[in-house]
Amino acid sequence: MKKTFTIAAIIFVVIILGLYFVNKNQKNITSQPIKIGVILPLTGPAQSAGEAGRKSVELAISNLPENIRKNIQIVYEDDQSDTKLTVTAAQKLIEVDKVKSLIT
């Protein structure tokens, strides 16, 4: 479990750094936060896995340099371990929240 947690945190950091450097090269976007959507089972039968995922995201962000961390906005959605709710959450994050990346 700890190895999976570490791998997930490393992957998340790489994604965030990639998004930061892409946005850094686009002058008109740098003043806006980088929105990342995260879909997890925060309630329901897999709530413990969702909380572990949330902690992974928070740990990954806490390990980023301050100048990057302050430009990141995480938007969480709860799918309750239901694939239909996952699709609905993804559509909301993309269309309404305008996230740059999705993590499920």
C-alpha cells in the first residue's frame, strides 16, 4: 500500500510540473491557476480508498515548490464508486470547472 501511495504521489507531481511549465510558456494563462480535477470515491463503500487518494494528492502538492503550489487549484468530485457518477463528475469538471487535467 505504501509503495502504491508513493508511486501515485510521484506521478501526480510529474503531471503538475508538466502542466505548470506548459502554462508558464503561455503568457496569457500564467496569471490564472492551473485547475486539476480529481474524481475519487469520497463517500460510499470505497471511502477509505478515496481518502487515501485525497491524501496522496495533498502530499504531492505539499512537496512542490511554493511558486508552483500557489498556482494550483484542485477540484474534487465524489463518484461514490459508481461509474455513472464518474462520467457525470468528469463532464462537470471539464465543462463547468474547466480543469486542465483529470485524475481518477
